[in-house]
Amino acid sequence: MLDPTATYRTSQVVSASRAGQIVLLYQGAIRFGTQHLAFIERHDIEQAHKASIRCQEIVTALRGSLDLSAGPIAVQLDQLYDFVLRRLEAGNLTKEPRPTEDALQVLRGLLEAWQDLAARPASELVDEPVRPLRDRAPVSNLVSSPVSSPAPAYAGAGIYSMGGARR
């Protein structure tokens, strides 16, 4: 017999945008992390372990999808995922709630940011093409600064760390 919930979730994932799929992953990780805490409270060690492993697998998948050459945001996300994974592992090993709670706090903050991105139209998520620096006006013409040497001009990343909109 088909599970109607599984069918619904499958259609949710298939029809979601890239940002929407990431939101679903964060929601899943948070759900399993929360289950881990509930099983710890009930002293159900086996189920707590299974829930923690599921949460870790989702975070590992999110981390694996990063393009670290995309810029500093991707590197910062990688560092956050590393922290989250270390805290989840500590919570699973010690069966203490605090490490998992720390991980969930970070995941909830990231979920909020991705929900904001997912709610925006795709046209807002595409960066403008980056012009070479030689085609830009000198920074000193753009900003009046009392500093004698102009600040360096930085080109935008031009791509998103987690895939972004396809062109």
C-alpha cells in the first residue's frame, strides 16, 4: 500500500525550486535533530542514535553540495556545517542534549535565511553580470574619501554558493 505522506513529500521535493529543496533539507535535519532530543529524554538510545545519524546525513549532504570556489559565503557555510556536524556527533556520543541544541540553533538560523531566499522570485536571485574591473569607473570617482589611496574595487561573486538560479 502506498503511503500518502511519502507521495506528498516526494511531490514537494520534485516540484520545489533549488532554494525550496534546501529549505526542505533544513526542515528535515531540524526534525531529526528534535527527534534525537526527544528520544534522549525518553532514554530510547537506539532511536536517538538513528535520528541523530539521519540529521548528520542531511547536513553532510548540504555540505557536500557546496561549491567552495564560489566565494566566502560558501566557505563560511562549510565552516558552519563543520561546527553543526561536530556538535551533532558530540550529542550522539554523550547522549547529552546541549550539543544537539547548539547544532539545532545554527540550523534554525540557516533555515530562516533560506526560507527568505526561497520566498523571493527567481528573477531577484540572479546576479548582474560582473564587468571586468578595467571597465569600471575608478573607486575614487564613486566614493569621496579623505584617505589618500583609493580603496580596492571588488567584483561580485556572480554565482551562488549553493547553486542559485540557472541562467
